[in-house]
Amino acid sequence: QVQLVESGGGLVQPGGSLRLSCAASGSIFRVTSMGWYRQAPGKQRELVATMATAGSTNLAEAVKGRFTISRDNAKNTVYLQMNSLKPEDTAVYYCNAWMRKVFATTTSEYWGRGTQVTVSS
């Protein structure tokens, strides 16, 4: 089995910072894209940031200038540094990755269970 495990969520005040981590583990042959999505109550899940293995990134307009995505390919880990947090950033943040399992012939999409980020005074 392969899995994604997120950590680093919590409660912060507006303007504060959090750093999320997501580690992929298991019988993985290759991890391609890794990133973060979020879903607030009553809203659809939306892309926050993604990063390809080679380093190209994609950030949602709402978080540009405030969030930074990074990866440690050797550890199959992706990070999301969140600064200047706003109440509208409150959501469950899900790690996402496209991975190929050992002995598999295709690449599949995987999701973590999510970590809660709450921005409130």
C-alpha cells in the first residue's frame, strides 16, 4: 500500500503562519506531481498549490505572495508554508499526489485524509 499523511494544521490568528507537511510512503516507484487542495465548509475543493518533480509550480491566485510550496524529492515529501493567513484560508487541507506503485504500469491519484487549518481571532 501507499499513503499520504499530512501534518501541521492547527488554529492560528489572522496574520499568522503555519507549515504543512505531507509525506508519501509505501511501495512507490515514482511520485510525479504533489500538492495541496483545500475545502471549506459549503464550498468545493479547490487547488492551492502543486509542484512537479522537476520543480515547476502552480499556485492559486488567492494564495500567491503568501503561500510557498516546496518538495524534498528524496523523502517524497511536500510542504506548504502559509504566511499572512486570512480567515478565508480556513479549510481542510488535503495532500494530493500522482504516484506509480512498484510493479504498476500506470500512475494513479492519491489523497491524504486532510488536516484542519483554522484562522480565527
